[in-house]
Amino acid sequence: MPHMCVDSTARDASQRGYRVIVAADACATRPLPAADDGEILLADTIHRATLAALQDRFADVCNVAAIQAMA
């Protein structure tokens, strides 16, 4: 799930000097309750927000087809 394992791994790898590429369409998450009021946050919202944060500083976020084209 991007908000847990993908996020942790990408940030750690980036801090260790690795170039990180995350396949946005090869991972998914689930709805979660918001910390402040318990409102259920949609899985798509969590997924997109996590990938946006990773792309801002820690990773290149692409789809699988774009990653395959890099090879």
C-alpha cells in the first residue's frame, strides 16, 4: 500500500542515495479513517496524495508502461 510500505521504502531508499521509481498503477491502498474526525478517506484520495508527496521529493512516479519503456 502506498501510504505504508511503498512510502517507507521509497523515502528510505532515497535517503540512501538510490534513484527511486514507483509504479503508480501497480500498487493500491484502502479507505482509512481521518485522524482528526474519523471521516472515511477514499482509497483513491490516499493513493494519489501519497504518490504526490513521494514525487515531490523522493521518487519518480510513473505507470508501468513508462517504466518498461525506460529499459
